Amino acid sequence: MIAATELATPATSAALAVIDQLLRDRDGMIARIRAGTQLVAIMRTMVATIALCGAMIGAGLGSYRGGVQIGYAAIKLPLVLLGTAALSAPALSAIGASLGRRARLGVDLAMVMASLAYGALLLAACTPLVLLARALSLPYHHTILAVVGMFAVAGIASLRMVVHALATEAAPGWRTAVVGLCVVFAVVGGQLAWALRPYLVRPRAQDLAFVRALEGSLFDAVMGTFASARGRYAPDVNANDEGWR
């Protein structure tokens, strides 16, 4: 037992050092990834960070309803974040290679993982706001809009890190690669999140499902929520609510 603890301590310290560098010195982290230094260790730390922060965020969202929904959301949100990284990195490499950029899938995957880990850390820091909204009995639709805003800010921060990395790399066609990555991020992340919903569920909801059948689109649900938050309820409002419940 003592030997296992002694072995785990350096590894834990190294992982915390990586996270600290991600938060304090993103330029240094970008340079470290681009140089290919300890990519496996970096990716291992980023995966663990995304999984733990995603579970924390998901549990916070699930606590709005409580019960088994806390566990459901804590499982699904890390899958969304990790799935987005796994599908976006090959797209970045493929787009860059087609424009003359050197194909380095391992580096691109580490970069995307690091950017999503940074966004996940920002979301984890905002999780108490979800708990506060529940404690203050903030209306359901207003809470949804607040959560969408939180995820939008974290997503922009993640993309900004990748954009900065590509800009400093100055590879051929990096601007086109950035546009392509933004599209892939939005489509893949949005579709995965939509497919694995619900996360935030009405407190009075009786039936809880791990996932719901696809109905409408993410854009329709957001627009319906905006209208409901302003007191305008469409005849099919229940269908719109199902997208988020």
C-alpha cells in the first residue's frame, strides 16, 4: 500500500503541473505539444481532466432535477466532450494536410484535447452557478439559457486556444483550417450533445430517460427556449421542452 502511494504521488504531481501550465501558461503548453514533448502523458492528463470536469458539470446539471438524473448527466457529458475531441482532431489533420500543412495526428489530438480540457475547467468553475440557480428557484427556461451561455463561453475559449496555436504555427492555409475546425467543432459537439440529451430536467418531471428520441433540432430547441423564457409559448411547446428534458 505504501509503495503504491509513493508511486502515485509523482504521477499526480506531474498531472497537476500539466493542468497548472494549461491554466497559467497556455503558450508554453502549445509549444510543448508542438515539440511533441511527453504527448502521451499530456493526453492522459487531458482525458482525465475532461472526464472529471465533465462528470462534475453533468452532476451539477442533473442536480436541477435530482435523483438518478445526476448520474445520467455525469456519465453523458464527458462522453460528449471526449467524443468531440476524438472526431475533431482527425478532421483538423485532414484539412491541414490538404492545404499543405504537415500531418501530425498525435500533436493535433493533444492540442484539441488540451483546448477542450481548458474549456471543461472553465465550465467546472461555473458549476456553482447552476446550483445557485436551483437554490434560488430560477425558472427552468432561464436556467437553460444561462447554461447555454456558459457552454458558449467555454466553447469559444477552447476554440481560441486552437486558433492561437494554428496562428503561431503559421502553416500553409491555417486560416482555412481554423474555419474548418470551427465548423467541425460546432457540428460534432452540437450533434453529440443533442443525441445524448437530456441533461437539465424539470424538477417536476416524473419519467427520466438516459437518452431521448431525436425530435426537431438543437437550433429549434434553443429558439423555443428563448420564446418560452419571454413568455411566448407555441402550441407545440411540450415538444420543444422534450429536447432539453
